[in-house]
Amino acid sequence: MKRRLRLILWCAAAVAFVLGGVLQAAEHLLPQEELTSETAVHFIDVGQGDAALLLSGGQAVLIDAGTVESGAAVVRYLQDLGVSRLYAAVATHPHADHIGGMAQVIESFPVEHFYMGPETQNTTSFSDLLDALQAQGVSPTIPTPGDTLAFDSGASLTFLGPAEDVPDGNLNDRSLITLFQADEQKVLLMGDAEAAAEQSLLAHEPDLRCDVLKVGHHGGATSSSLTFLQTVQPSVAVISCGVDNDYGHPDPQTLQNLSLAGVTDVRITAECGTVILPLHPPSSSKENAA
């Protein structure tokens, strides 16, 4: 599987030129509504999975795409917002509840940048993702901590982890951790990162703070330690999970840790559906809408 990923990295550039005209033509098949220039984060309700859409200055970045069953819904959600192309897409790690719908997304929208970790998994979801990347001529980038994607608006998406000191035996801990920043407001997206990844992140970023936290691993007990939450000090926490899921997410311990850390605004997609958080400049009134 790793050999296959390397082949895609080498071959995609050649395929891209041939498919360029096809991708441009496909754009005309997508809705032509104008995408808002406002800055916001949409935590899309995909059931027991993750999908977050970052919008700023008319550019869109998708982080994860839920399960294969939710892929079509993610595509429709983006189309309804007027998304006709993705500035970037990010696969935090190769678990099916994060990348299952990504192949459908790649097949539906031109993608300028695609980020994923080096980890592989012998699953249909991962194989379909690689096939979609190859078919669309998209060359994936494996980011390192500190790499930043700049939006035209001045917003940015910075990759913070995983660092090399995070053990590779747990795919959750190898999740790509990202920080979306617009003006002075920061949104920290943890993927499925668990305790080891949290400890590594704080060791490398001891002054890390955020306004919004996408809680790691759907609110599971192996993530969101009290020390971590007290350090990053979010005002809003978002938990993406399914109604009556088999894992008991969010775990009562996670909810207790959030409370002890002073986080009183906790949004759970299983309870309130898609969560939309506008990010306003400091001079504007803050209004968080779900």
C-alpha cells in the first residue's frame, strides 16, 4: 500500500496535465451560486464521523469527509453553499469515518491542494481515496508541523502535528492536527488525536490557545485530557458524533473535563446537527450560530 502511495505521488503530476481540461469542464456542471466571502467554520453533521468546512474570502477547505455513506451528503452540502472547487482538502488519518466520503468529494470538485499523512490502511475506503486522487490527477502532500496554507483573505491553516515523537502504533494519534486562524480567532482541529498526541502537541506548542476546539476522537475518553483542555482554553468545543452511536461518544469523562476546564459552550452534532461558527474580526460583535 505504501508503494502504491509513492507511485501516486510520482505519477499524479503527469496525469494532471491531461485531466486539466476535463476538470475545468466539470466545473460547469457544478452549481454557480456565489460562495460567501465571509469567514466561518462548518462542522458538518455526518453521523459517527468527522467533516469540517473552512470558508474565508471565497475559498473553501474541507477537513475529512465522514463515512462513505455520508459522502453524497457532504457533496450536496458544499454545492448548496456555492462551492465549485476546493482550495484544499485534508484527510487527517485513514480511518473510514474520516475519509470514507473523500473519494466522492474529489470526484465532484477540482481540488487545488490535498494533504494526508504517510500512514496507509488496507481498506476499501483508503483504496477508493487513492484511486480518486489518481483519476483526478491530484498529487497529495504530506505536511510537516509548521507547514501553512495561506488564504487570500489573510486567514491561514497551519499543520501542528503529529510530530516525530508521536508513536506510529496508533493511527488516531497520527492524525493531522491543524489550526485555522482568521484575524485573532483560532480554531484547533484535533482529528482523532489521543493522549500521546496531545502531550506531544503541548510539548512543542506550550503556549497554544484556541477559541474553538474540534474535540478529538468524537469526544472519546482517550482524548481531551483535563491538562490539555486547561492549556488550550477554548471558549467553544464541538464534538462530532452520531446519535446513539455504538461507542458511547461523547464519553461522560470528556464532558466532565470540558466542564472542569471552564468550557460552557459545548456543541454536539448528534444533538444539534451541523454546527456553523462565523469568525468575525475582533472589532465586530461575536455571534456563534448553530
